[in-house]
Amino acid sequence: MPGAAAFFATARTDGRDWLVEADEPLAGLQLRSGGELPGIVATPALLELVRKARRYGLKLARAIQAQDDRERFTAWVEVEPDAGGEGCTIGIANWQAAPLAADDPAAAEERRAAIERHVAELSARLGPGQEVIAVECDCPELAELAARLREGQGRRWTELLDIEGNGHHEQPLHWRLLDGAKVTVPGSSRGWKAVLLPLGKPEAGQAGFDLLLVADRPPPPDEAAVPPLASPRPGFNAAIGREIAPVLRQPIARIIANAETIRTQLAGPLAEQYSKYAADIASAGEHLLALIEDLADLEVVEADDFDTAPDRIDLADVARRAAGILGVRARERGIEIDAPKEGESVPAIGEFRRVLQILLNLLGNALRYSPEGSQVWLRVGEEGGRARITVADQGEGLTGEQQARLFEKFERLGRSGDGGSGLGLYISRRLARAMNGDLTVESAPGQGARFTLDLPADGQPD
């Protein structure tokens, strides 16, 4: 390469875009980024430049950014393809490094949990002793396994699943030893792992766990097929909820998860602009997935035979879970969520999953429309045989006319560009009333809004 003496370091790749020779510090960066020497170029920006130079047969030069687990690097890179087109010669100049700010372990764990939730095909709620409480699964491949877990409610999940290499089911294993364990699913051609997400603070798992089953790859098209479409109800195309939604959920969730992996640079260092592109992809995917879920829920709640399961729940506990799930979003906007304190309890009768769905919708709206640096309160109470939880914010508030239209289908009060479908509150009120409860609002312009979910108290007549 002409002028090679002016380069700080040089390297060489072959026709597979493998780094076969490299001077320091590039050799060290390759290894610290999870690559091998020789091995595929592990720095995404450099790999892209090498592939373009080899593909087009042109000498390319540009500044690139990269990082490992300790430092962020910038360098001027020139890549020249070999005459035979089998590889490239790399020259590096103006190499500069700066230490990375320490990552927040809690934030990193929350990112991991969010990604795992997106791609999971079975989820179960476990108690503090890892006993099965509830199971949710829409994957036909896991239907038999889900049925076994439901039948075994009250037993430890490790007694009901086949965990590879674990011959100690009779001994209560610590949850950290089970997080990431490989699970055998009879009849499935895919590999599966169990993910355990602890709930409750200050001791992880004191409020139970979320158990997720995650596959090593998406299902093939024939396994993603859905049952024949039932006759639609007049006025609504049931194909959206029963036929389209099940097919779209998994690939969109995979897109979101992959985009989040890129955005958070869990798979390797990346230039800042590409990280921003990945964040946009993840956000758009989340909006699309939310719309699909809303349309599927709309079909369910409007069905003539729709009903809910009368679980015995604790409204304060559900509120704390909702606050935990949306805690990252709140911190990103500098909003403080004041949730019920540990030990506070309000027993109620309602379907756990549906109550959590309502609270996530109410709390998500409060975070979306509240000013940065404000507070959102979740207050629980019981009066006259009724259990109540109120979500209050410091937003702009609503006029009487807006409150009258708020729970109508597809009503967004003139808002645009916020990713909402206008179905969340409509569905939430339908769910509340299906559980012998109600959802109401109190507000005034400039005074925020107070949404109250009312349910039968546990042990009291409806």
C-alpha cells in the first residue's frame, strides 16, 4: 500500500473478510470485541469498509468509530483491495482512544430483560419458591408444555420441564443457576432456553419470578401457521386478531429485539449514527406491535362470549410490577413514579394479566403526556367492598368535553405522531367492566388527570 510507512498500524484480510494479520492495537481490539485472529473482522464499521472495498475493487478511506468493553476508539482507515480480489490491505492512522463511562449494571439488566420478553414464546408467573402461578402461551409448538405447566400449578417449574444436564430436580436450585438453562421440548426441532427474571426488591425474587422460554431461532413458516379463521363478528374483521396478529407478532418481536441488541451494542461496537438508526427501528417496531396487540385485544373484548378469570390478586403488588416494567421509560424522561410501598396490600378479585394490562396502559399514558421532571402517583385503597387504584399525573389535564370522548373507540383527542392507536382506554374500560369493575377519570385543564380502576375487594360480595 502506498505510503504505508505513515500508518500507525497495518493489517490484512482474505477473501472471506477474515482478519489474518494485524498489528497492535487493532489485533487487541479484534480479540476484546469477541473475535479471533485469524477470524472474521469483529469491528462492524471496519468490516463494512473492507467488504465494500473488496466488492467494488476500489481503495476506500474514512474515519471509523469502534469500542470494546473498556474504551472508545476513533481512527483514520484506508482499505485497498488486493490485485487478485481475494483480500484487502488495511492501513490505520490517527488512532485515538478514550475510556468508556461505566455502564449501569441495573440498566444493562433491564435492557436484557426487555429483549428476552420480546422474543419469548411462553411466559409464566412464578411465586417466590419458583412455583407455577399462571402460564401464557400462544405458540402451538409449546401447547402441550403449557398445558403441563397449567396442570402443575403450585409445583416448582423444574419438576414439570426437562432441563438438560440437571439431575437434581428434587433439590431447590437457586434461580441464578437456572437462568439460561437449556430446556428440552419434546417434538420441537428448535433449541430452547429458560430465562428467569426476578421480581421484587430489595431481595431479588421475593415477589416471585417471570419464567420465559426463548427459542434459538424463529419458527419455520409451517410451524407458524394458525387455525382456520372463525366467522367474524359483524362490523369487525376478525382476521386481524385471529389470523394476522399471530403470524406478525414473532417476526416483529424479533426485529425489535435485534434492533435493541444493535442499539445497546451488546453484539459489538458500533458507530453512533447506526445505533440511532437501530433505536428508530426498535421504536417503529414497538408502535406496530402495540397496534397489532390493540387490534387483537379489540376483537377479544368485543366478542359476545368474552369473560375474564376471577383471580385473587393484590392491587398494590400489580401496581409495583407495572411501575417496575415502565421504570426505564420513566427514568429516560426524568419522571418519578411513586408506587405503593412494599408491605402495602389491597386484595381484590380480577384477572391478574388483564389488571396489569390496564395499569400498563394507564401508566404508559401518564408517562407519555406528563412533562419531564414531573411525578406520577399510583395510590391504592379499599372502601365499601371495593378495591381501587388511581393513576395520577401532572400533565395538561382534560376538559369536560375531552373526558366525555376519552373512552370511545379510536379516540386520540386530536393527538398525532405519538404512536397511539386510540384503543387503549376503550379496551381498558371494557376489561374493567368484564371484571365487575369500572374505569373512570377525573381531570381539569392544567391540573393533570386521575384514572381510577375499581374492582371487587377480595372476600366481599360483588
